[in-house]
Amino acid sequence: MAAPDPSREDAAPSLPVRAWRLWRRALSGDTEDFTTGPIGTAVFLLSVPMVLEMALESVFAVTDIFFVARLGADAVAAVGLTEAVITLLYAVAIGLSMGTTAMVARRIGEKKPGQAAAVAGQALWVGFLTSVIVGLAGWFFAADILRLMGASEAVIETGSGYTLWLLGGSLTITWLFVINAIFRGAGDAAIAMRSLWLANAINIVLDPLLIFGIGPFPEMGVTGAAVATTIGRGCGVAYQLWMLAKGGRHLRMGLAHLALAWPVMGRLLRVSAGGVLQFIIGTSSWLFLARIIAEYGSAAVAGYTIAIRVIIFTIMPAWGMSNAAATLVGQNLGAGRPDRAERSTWICIRYNVAFMIGVAVLFLAFAPAILGVFSDDPAVVDYGVACLRILSYGYAFYGLGMVAMQALNGAGDTYTPSWINFFCFWMFQIPLAWWLAGGAGLGPTGAFIAIPLAETALALAALWAFMRGGWKKQIV
């Protein structure tokens, strides 16, 4: 038998082999110390599961609207107006998630997993209490909420059950965000990704069964979409809780960590307050935009709703890259390596901008075909195409702004992004959208134009704040 060739044994693996191994490491959630080693590798290992997680979160929106669109413009309008309201809950959940990620990541970077678990316990309590308040409001005032948003009586009759179920099941929304933030901060992004796989798989199966009453399932119409989503998210939360108790690769939470720790909760609330504030400012601007567009009828709201759902489908993966930047910034600051935190952010910015430009090109070219998948109503499609194309012109800046803002949040500086959101959205976007739609006579198109202009201003302001470097000295 011929002797083995030493040169073949010592040869480095080929590029495809190395890439495949890196993908497997990212999806398996192998133990990694993200404060050491090549920064590009750390960004990749964190970003892959986070991007997939956020992509799967966006599947909720696209799946629901795909099936609900078959029920007509009133049903889609009910979904759109409810989502505009529930963005306020998302603001609280995401704001709390940002504070949680920042503090957990900092403790993990300091090699203090027990303290990270204590932060996780306090985050669960805050999320629970918030959800009780929102759930009760949704359960008793669903129709009134839709009426306040300018819905017609037909929309209220069609969609009040959807609003009731989605707001009533708000705990599944809040905990899904918060617990995944715990895992992301700890560096266990693969667990967060798997929880969304489970939740989405159940939602995709249940959606058509409950909306259209297939087989033994009741025909619930648009309400069925909310029931399916709540059940799917609930199953995802159950998996998350099991994994928290079992322990990921970087963090394990026991019953002792659920004990109220007022100093820890106080710090968490202080850091999260800025995150909640920035997202309430940001998402309430979407509520005002929806209110402006509602003046032009159900077709305008439906087209806007479908376009925003499609946009969310692409924004969420980009948000995953931003979350990777937040974790890397938090952990590296905890390890006393601010320069590494900064370099990690620039790499994430480069990748995110490239991705968003690619998506924008596809939207500009294929907007009518994309909207046609969701609706065959010409008026709805026309409004949706206009919205999708106009917003695409700001996609490169969306990618830049998301990473820069999340880097600040990951450092625990949640108040600078809040001020940026305040000026860019409330002082600029809302007045501009109102004037362009009404004063300039552009209708819904005017409201659409205001969005990329405001997002571009936000991205430039966030980049300026990041480059100043004050976040490197933030204490959480």
C-alpha cells in the first residue's frame, strides 16, 4: 500500500469546507468566547442565528397577512390597525429586551454568569407585569381600540376578535422577545433561533386551519390568525423556559434567580427605560402614519399594511445583524476591550448595508409581482407598490442606522437613541407626513415619502453619536 502523502494530510481545508464548518458552529451554538479570537468569525457566529431568528419572527407577519388577505380589505385593515396599536407593546418588549441584552452581555463579558441569570429573572417579572396590563386592556376594550384608530364599523365587526386575542395574549409576545434577549446577551443565539422555528412552524400550520375552518377546526376568519399566532408564540415561550431551566452553553437560570432583587431590577429598569422610550417614540410614529393613511379608506390601509409586512420580512434579518453588534459591544465592554467592540460594529455595518441594498434592488424591480401574491385588488396593489418602492430608496440608510443604534443600546446607552428617535420621528417624520399627505395633496404617497427621509436623518445622527465614542464609558 502506498505511503500517505504528508502534504495532503497537512493541507488546510478548502474554502467550502471551512465555510460549512463555520455554518455548523453557528447553528449548533457551540461554546464561544466572543471577546477573543478573530472579530469576523465572532460576527458570523453570532449573526447567523440572530439573522435567522429575526427572519423567522418576520414570518409571523407575512404568514398572517398572506391568509388574511383572502378575506378582503376590511380584514387586512383590521390586522393593520391592530398591529399599529400593538407596536406600542413591541416598544415595551423590545425596549426591555435591549436593557436585558446589555446587562446580560456585560455580566457574561465580566465572567459572572450567576449575575447574568439574576438579571434574566428580573426581566421575566417586568415582562409579566407589563403583559397583564396590556392583556386586560385588549380583552375588555378591543372594539374601542379599533374605533379610536379610525376603523369603520365594518372593520370593527370583522376584526375586533383579532384585536382581543392578540392583545389578550400579549404575554407570549413580551416573553418571546425578552427571553430571546437573554439568550442573545449570553451568546446563546442558536437557542433563540430554535424557539422561533418552533413558534413559526405551529403558526404556519394553524393559520389556514383556524382562519378557513379546514377539517375539524372551527372557521374563525381573521380571529383565527390571532389565535394561531398566540398558540405558536406560546409554544415558543414554553421551549424558551425549558431551555432557561436546563441551561444554555453560557447561562442557566434556577428558581433562586426569580427572587425579586430590587437593586438589579432598578438598574434594569433604568437601562430599559431609554430603550422603551426610543421604541415608543419610533413605533408611535408608525401609529400616527397608519392614522393618517386611514383617512383615505380601507384600500390604502390594506396596501400600506401588506407593504409594511413585506418590508418587516427583510428588516428583521437586518435587525438580527444589529443584535449581533449589540451583543458584541456589551460583552467586549464587559471584558474591557472597547476597541474590539468598535471594530465589531463597523464589520456589522458593512455587512448590513450590503444586504439592504440588495433587497432594495429586488423591491424596486419586482414590487408589483410581490404585492400581487398577497392581493388581487388593483387599488390595494397600487398603494402597496407605491409604498414598497418609495421605502426602498432608504434601505442602505436603514441598514446603517440599525447597527449604529443597536451598538449604542448594547453598550447600555439607550437614551442617546431615544433623543435621536424623538427629533427624527416626532419632530420631523410625523409633521412632514401630515403636510405631504394633506397640505401638499399627495395623499398616502406623501406619508410614504416621509418615511425614508426620516430614516436617513436617523441613520446619520446615530452614526455621528457612535463615532463620538461616549458609549465606551457607559456603566450598566
